[in-house]
Amino acid sequence: MSPVEAAAPAPRGHPAWKVWSNPIFRRYCRSRLRLRHLALGCCITFLLSAFIVGITSSIGVRNETEPESAARAAIIPLLVLQGFVLFVVGTAQVSGGMITERDEGGVDYQRLVPMSPLTKVLGYLFGLPVREYVLAGVSLPFTAWALARGGVPASAWAPLYWVLFTTTVAYHATGLLTGTVVRNRRWAFLISIGLVFSLYTIIPQLARFGLVFFKYLTITPVFDESLPDLLPERSGAVVKFGQRFLSHATFFNLGLPEALFTTCSQAGLVFLFLTMLCRKWRREEAHLLDKSWAVGALVGVQVLLLGNALPLIDPGDLFPSRNFRFFMSPGKDWAPGHGEALGMIALYGLFTAGLICVLSGIITPSLEHQVRGWRRARNLGMDHLPALGDSASGRWATLAMSLLGAVGWFIFTRQLLESRWFPGHHADWKVLAGYWLVLTVVCGSFQALLDTRGGRTVAVAAIFAGVLPLLVGAVVAGIGDRYLHPGLWIAGLSPVSLPLSAPLALLSITEVDQLPVRAIQAIAKFGWIAWTPVCLGLLRRQQAHRSDLRRRILGGGGDGVART
Amino acid sequence: MSHPSITPGPVAPPPALEIRSLRVDYGDFVAVDHLNLTVPPGEILGIVGPNGAGKTSTFRVLATLLEPTHGEVFFGGVDIAEDSHRARRLMGYMPDLAPVPSDLRLWEFLDFYAAAHGITDADARRARADECLDQVGLLPLRERGCRELSRGQTQRVVLAKTLLHGPRLLILDEPASGLDPLARRELRLVLQGLARTGVTVLISSHILGELAEMCTSLCILHRGRVLAHGSVDAVRRQLGHATRRLTLGIVGPVEAAAARLSGRDDVRDLTAGVGMISFDFDGDDEAQADLVEALVRDRVRVKSLEERRSSLEDLLVEIAAPGRNA
């Protein structure tokens, strides 16, 4: 110990799991639970809860329903109230509170205190929305009365309220991440709300089109399962009958309870967010994920998607048309069409390509990061960057993710094609190779452009080369049947269309009356031919850019930048 | 077989702060360029420089809030990059325009950070918070809300927070901004008191008169580089501003005195008027005393001496002037 250090007191660490003694949590308990601020919110919640119970009871008396059914009628409105307080108000509070904390300089202060990043993250995660937890708690006695009076079994409400809590934590973790990462106050709030809204309302809709896993990020599956016991007796019986046709969590046919699988799925998402937040607390300039974590995240998502989707193929529950014909059992009068299978395959590919681009965006260093990395390497006497370091190129990780994504897509496609629904069809290794090329071209170009020219150029390219042809093509094709082919060809100029059109060129299920199949196949082939050289050119340019930077900084001893 | 005993000689303690070849880049902009600095314990070092000189970037690197492009920083021999946790225990950082949370009272604010610094006992936290509030003269306001404080009071609360864990190195970015003269004087006394106990203080300010009074040494930064470092006089000399303008009031004829002075190498630009002589003098305080003594010995009847030197503000203005290269 140095003489200077001797005077400093040795700190006692705060274990991350002891949330109740976490100084950040206690700080927010102190400031957000002041009686004069809390009283009004508690009064409103109490009155609303009392009103819900009162009005459902009075309607019950009026309709002469049984007391159990009358009491049960209050449960779902109370759940909606609790959901609003915890999900909407709580998430906005976490995101906004974190932004305020950053604006007020609290984040800088917090970086300097001797607590682990996880302790700090958990302190904010549970501290910022502590008032909302208390407000939701105010309505719990009414819920408890309704559950007890309605004779709802614990097997129905316990999993539901457990998943309400895990979903709340997942929502709040999302708000905390956006509040921490996005620098602009206004954007942070909008992105937070947008992300929460899409992650828990729009993206779960993909479950209807083959990406079943996403519904487990919400409270919906457990709510659906518990619903018959929460409703008045007659309505509950009807829902229970309908539920016989619902598919359950079939993760690789392990037969897990819905609540357990939902908990595991949300825990995975929260774990990923906490990892990102801890990296940011450890080092402000750090990427949200490092390269190996990004590859791991892609593999994890692929496993979850496949695990949930594959067992549903054989019974036919995966197909949208089956979902929409809810009460019809699969038989002679129903079979999935080529069109919907192709649509699901295309959607899977498009989602995978999008996810790879997002992960590549996270792990690709900015020019400033690259220059810093090379200078640090020079300072340490190294002639290369650490392969998994933030300043290293994300190219190899992107190419690896393209391969792994293509493998995931191929497993999905092969299982679908070789199922009992499409006899005589087959997907061989050429299909895998072809789709790997598609993902490599799209995601590799994106990453190379981002690495070499930065986010602004990528945004411009995405608008003018990615989105604009699709919009113009749609407008042209919409004019009339005569213009359908020109419209498709214009849309085909966009690399975004490649993951969508490629399955039609690669696979044998082509009996789709509504689509000009030959034209789309030709467009896909044109896309391969046109975009592959572009991708190679961008990758070469990326290599040259990195070599040039390396030479300038390591070779000549220069700084790699203009001096002030 | 006995080995000859080796008696270790006295080992010099490591400097409180050592910066080696520090560089900070923001894209193409070089904010701090190969900064080298050594500060012994107990020193109050003022970092001076125009806007954009690299003061705040340097301070943020020292506070472990900004990763430098390269370079090394040691607090009492502890490498802050290798062991940032130990470094943070040794250091207290107060940022420019230091904020306080609007939803806490003064004692709650300090209690929170005392807990975060590992003081788990509530009584010990309260005692430490009160001690620090007393040190900055805010103990009577301990129950007041942070949002009710004036700018100057806010600065002092943050200083109290910075002192909570007993840091051995204080890094204060513009701590005197917003303070009234009385509060500035109190701040100066607090810092000088801490320095006497061996605490090293790094302080940046634009109120250069305050700095000159408060600091034991100065470091002039410009465009990320050190232009001068040392005592106030040493800094003037390094910047070529050691010259002072002396005006002597003389009883009787001035010609003889003018003749004697014009023969000296350290006297320039001499002008003589009725009962007074004015000239630039290149020597230091000792040489100036010798000069006056010599004149008196030569029977020149000196009745007054006025000394004018360019102020630190003048130096800073000249440094910041366009066209000046570091």
C-alpha cells in the first residue's frame, strides 16, 4: 500500500443481490416515497381500485350473479390498472429518471463510487420505479379480496402475478437501457417508448407468422392460460373450451409450463440487457456487446426461435392460416399453402438479416474507436488489435453470424419443407450455401460500409439504396397488372429485397398463384449477380482502409489524423 | 554461513500525481498532447489555460471518467488504468458546474454518497456528513433541500461530497465559479488546510488572481500542451514575462541615477522625468533588492519604488491570442 493510500478508508462492498441495502435503491426510496408526493398517487390508485371492485360487485348484485362470479369480474380490470402503473408509468419513470440522473451529473458521480456495475444497475432498476411498485401494491389488497372471494386457485393467480413481476422487470430494463445509452434526452424518451411498445406489442405479433418465441416476452401466454379461472364461471368455461385448441410452450417438445418458459425467456432478455448496462457502467465508451457476446446472442435467439417453431410444424399450429381458423382441427379441409410457407421462410430470413445488422452495428467500432485502438496498440508495442476488442473490426464476427444465421434459417426451412404438409419437396445443402451468400452480401455490405464510412453514410445508403427502390417499386406495381413486373424489378434493386426473393429462387415450393414466380426468381438471381461484386468491393475497401490506418499509425509513427 | 545484511536506504515516497505522456483525442481533434506532469504531496497546483486548452479533458482522465488515447497516470504510485478502484478511493473529483440532485436534502445527498463509499453504519455516516458540511460552512443548512441552494452553496455542497471518503488527491474543476468573495476566501482556507495535512489539490479556474494566491504552483496549458509549470515566478520566467517595470521616485537630480542604471545589462527602456526614473528590469526579487541597495549606497535618494508586472490574466490573454503557436 502506498503512503498516499494509507489515509484513505477501505470501502466495504455492497453485494449486488442485497437490493434492499443498495445505496441507490435507498436513495430513491427516500426521494420517491416522501409522503407528500406519494399520498396523492396512493389516493388515486386506492379510489380506482375501490371503484373497480365496487362497480363489478354492484353489477353482480343487479344481475343476480353468484358472489364468486361477481368478485372475479374485478380481477382483470385490477390487473389492467396494475399493468398500466407498472408497465407504462414505471417504464417511463425508469427511462426518464435515468436521463435526469445523467443530466444532473449523478452518473459521473456514481462511476466514481466503489460499487460493482451490477450493484449500480440493480439499484437504478428497482430504485427508480419504487413509487410505482408501491402504487401497484396499494391495489393488491383489492386483488387479494377478489381472488379469495372468487375462489381463484393459486395455480392460476400465482404464475400470473409472478410473470407480471418478471415482465415489469423486463420492461424497466428496456427503459433503463435506452435511458443510459441514448445521449439525446428527447430521443432517449421516444426510443424508450418506441422500443417498449414494439418489443412487447408489435414484435410478439410475429408469433403468428412462425416466430413463436416472441410472444413469451410478454405476459400474454400466462394470462391466456390463467384466463378461465379469472373470468366469471360461464365465460371461463367458454374460454377453457377454446383453449383446447391453443398451442402451448413446446420448446423442443420439453413440455415446460408456460410460466416457467416465459420466465426463462424474459430472464434471458433481462440478462442480455444487464450485460449491456454493466459494460456501459464499466466503461462509458464500451460497445453494448463484445464480439463473442454478439455471436452468442444470435445463436441464442436462433435456438429459441427454432425450439419454439419446429414442434409446431407437424401439428400445423405454426401456420398463419391455421391460427386464423382457430377452432378447426387439421384435416382434409385444411392444409398450408406454398405461399404462406414461403412467406414464413422469407420473414424468418428477413428477421435474421435484420438481427445480424443490429448486432453488427453494435460491435462495429467508429473511426475514432479504431484510431484509439491502433494508437493504444502502438503504445503497447503491438502490431495488431486484440481480436475481440472493441476497436477490432467486426467483419469476422459479422461473417460468422451470417453463417450461423443461414444455418438457423436452413434448419427452419428444411423442417418446414420436408414436413408432412409438403410431400416431395426437399432442401439440400445448395440451399444453405445460397442463403449464406444472401446474408453475407446484405450484412457484410452493411458492416463494411459502417466500418469504413460511419453511421451517417449507412443511413443515407439505407434510405436511397434500401428503402427507396422498395417504395418506388410498390407505387409502380400498384398502378396496375401491366406495371407489376417493372415494379418488382425496381424493388429488386434494393438489397433488402434479396432475403425476401431468394427463397423463391432457391426452393421448390413455387405454386403461388398470386405471385409472378419466374420474375421474382429472375430478380433474385439478378440481386446475387449485382450485389455480390458490390459486397466484395466494400470488403476490399474496408481491408484497404484498415491497412492504411494501421500503416499510418504503426508504420510512420504518425497519429493517423490531422493535427489541430 | 551468514549473509551480509542489506540495510535498505530511505525510499523516496512516490509523487502524489504523475502524468506520463498523456494524450486525449476527440476524432481528429487533439485535446491533450503528450502531457507530462509530476506533483508532490501537499501541493496546490493550479491548472490555467484558455477555453479548449485541455483542462477539463485532463481532469476527466484523472477522474477515470475518460479513457485517454494513450499515456499513463499514477496516484501515489497506483496506475489508474490498472487499478481504477484503488485510484478512485484515493481521489475526489468535483466537475465544472457540479450538479446536485434536486429531490434530496443536503444531509440525504451526503448520506447517500457516504453509504455508496462503504460507510455502512448510519451514525458514522451522519457524523462524517456533518463533519464535511461543517468544513465547507454549510452545517446549519443540513435539512435544506438541494434545489433551494444558491450556485455558490451548491459548489460547496459538492465539495463536501468530494471530501466524504477522505481523498488524498482533490481534482477540482472550476470550484470557485459562482462563489462570492467571502466564500472564495473560505474555499481557499479549506484547501490550504487540507494541503497542510498532505492532501494534494489540483484546481482549475479562470479567476487567476485567486489561483495565484491559493496555489503553490501553476501549470499553463495551451492546445493540450504544457507551456509552463512551476511557481508563479518560474512560470513568468518560462513564458518570457519575468520583466517588471520599476518606477523610482528620487529626491534631487535624477541624471546621476540614470547614468548608473543605464550601464546595467538587466535594465532596459529607461526614461527619466522630473523626480522619477522608469525602466524595465529583468532580474528577480533578489536582484531587485540588490539594485535598490546599490542605488542607496551610491547616495541616490530613493523616496519610493513602484513595481508593475503583467498580470496572469494578461499572460492568459496573450497565450490565447490568435496566431500564437505553442
